[in-house]
Amino acid sequence: MELAGARILLSNDDGIHAPGLKVLERIAHALSRDVWVVAPESEQSAASHSLTLTVPLRVRRISARRFAINGTPTDSVLLGVNGIIGGRRPDLVLSGVNAGANLGEDITYSGTVAAAMEATLLGIRAIALSQVRRNAEPVRFAVSAAHAGDIVRRLVAEDWPQGVLMNVNFPDREDGKVTGVEIARQGRRKIGEVLNRGVDPRGNPYVWIGTERGEDPSLRGSDLAAVNAGRIAVTPLGVDLTHRPTLARLRKAFR
């Protein structure tokens, strides 16, 4: 793909005013002059690949080629491609830069990945980009700002199969301490092990799912191992969830 003439659509799950989206806009404008932004009005973290079907959606035009949707990241990409951008469809969708990692099982919850997945289902190449961070510490967007443009260029220069999207995670390091790029598989990292319980001001008990994750950073070749070693993790993901070895075994069993 020749990026200089490409039409690029940007979205995210942190919302239209997120600092990471501003970083992504600067990156995209350095790649192409034809950049559009369609993003949620408010944060939609962990929205996964949800689509709004029971209430109407409203589109707010902020400026030329920049729009906000009162819906999910999936809504934003779907409306951007099919209802907002006139003329030809986008050639590339970039989602992010997310303020926090999307590693391991995070990808099944992530609205950032879901936006890229929706584009993939629509037949458009897509890349999800996330900046790893430690809780309550500033996000090192300088790392993704410095490296994302080159990563995008290198990825779109390759041929991808239909139904594949790219998930990119930038390590929580100072820019000069990034140790390279690793093509990595999905690791193991599950949220929800910590449940914080309390009582609200009206005396009603509540449960708040904590952000702590049980993870195995030692899995060699995984996205977690890569970012923990200071490398940028690039993981190709497929929208076809079929487990083919089990499919073949069950076909034999049900003959």
C-alpha cells in the first residue's frame, strides 16, 4: 500500500478527546494528507466488539473530517466507513493509541482492538496500537509517537491475508531504551482476579472489578515477554475463531 495517497480512518476506545488519539492524528498526518477521525464521545474501554442496536446513534461533527459518536468503537468504525466518509472507503484504519496495554486476553475485551476488528470485517486493513503503562503513572506516549509511523509503514508494505488485523503494543520504556521489534504471539493475561467490595453513600453494597491482572510474562515468544524486555510487540490476529485441530477431530467423531 502506498501511504502517501491512502485514505486513513482513525478511531479509539478512550474517546474523542483522548491524548492518545491526538498522538495518532499526528502520526497519521505524517503518513497521508487524507485522514479522517471518527471516535466515541466518551471512554469505552473494555467495550469489546459491541454494536449499538437498541438506541439511536448521534453523530457530532467537530471539524472537517473529525466526528464523535455517542456509541462504541465498533459503532464509530461502522458509521465512519458506511455513513460518514463520502466517496471511496478508507484504505487503512488505525485504532489508538490506547492509554494502556492490550496484551494477552486483554484483546478479547479491548475496544481498541475491536475497532480494528470491525474494519477487518469490512474488508479494510487495520492496526490497533497501544502504549503499555503502569497504573496511575503517566503514559509514555513519546515512545509510540516516535515508533508508530515506522511500524505502520513496515506493516502495510506486507501482504496480509483476509480476516487478519495487527495488534501493536509499545513498551513502557523511555524512547532511547526500546530494544527493537518482536513479532509475537498472544500471551496470557487475565483481568478480574481482584474484586474490590464497598458500600456506596446510600448504604448499598457494590463490587468494583480491579485492574490487576494475573499474567505469565515468562511465556517465550509472547507479547508480554516482548514488552517486558523493552521491545515493541506486533501480533497478527485473526477474526476467524475456529479452532481447526478440534474441528478436524470432531468431524471424525461425528461421522
